[in-house]
Amino acid sequence: MSGPFPSTDGNQVPPLGPDLEDLLEDLTAVHCPGVDQIVAGLRYIALTRHTVDRTQTLISVLAGGSDGLNLVTAIGEIVARLADADTNPALRTLPINRQKDAQRAGELAHLALTDPELHQTAADTCGAIDGI
């Protein structure tokens, strides 16, 4: 047995642990259709049986894809877009100094979320599955 879940009859996918379940429930409580769809997709991925190859692909797409081909990078891009008054008209009602502060903070978030070092451990996970 590896991990916190014992083998089950038919090698079933175990339920979500309490920490992940609570996190997904809290994210759904935001009541934003786009976030709800993302959470539903993550729940589906976590509770679905996968092949070894599909597992590697999912880990790569979620966080470990090289050259920024992963969802964490996409989230970084969207955070920067949402934080910029040029691409998010809602921010145009803010005073210019707050617009600039938000834009700068979004740029810093973008840099952090797209940093290749952030994705390296997930990429290493794919390699470990492949025996590399």
C-alpha cells in the first residue's frame, strides 16, 4: 500500500481526502460559473480512473508542462489580464494609481505563476512515473 488510501475491491479510485474536499467546496462557494466549471473539472480528474500515460499527461497539463504548456501558466496569464485595466474594463473605474498598483501586482503574480522552477517538481513527477 502506498499513500493514505488502502487498496479497495476492484482497485477503485478512493474518495477525495478531507483537505482536498474542503478546498474544492470552499472554491465552489465563490459562486462564479467559470470557477465552478474549473472545480468540477478538477473533481472529475481527481475521481476518475486513469491509465499511466493519461496520469502523466494530466500532471503535465495541470502544472508540469514545459514551455508554459500547463494550467498554472494559463492561470498566471489570466491573473495578469484581470489585473490590467487595458484588458479588464471593470478596473477603469478605479483611480489611476490603484489601476497601476493592480497591474503591477498582476504582473508579479504572472511572473511567479509562470516561473519554470514552479513547474519543475510536477515535471519531475511525470519523469518519476516514466522511470526517468
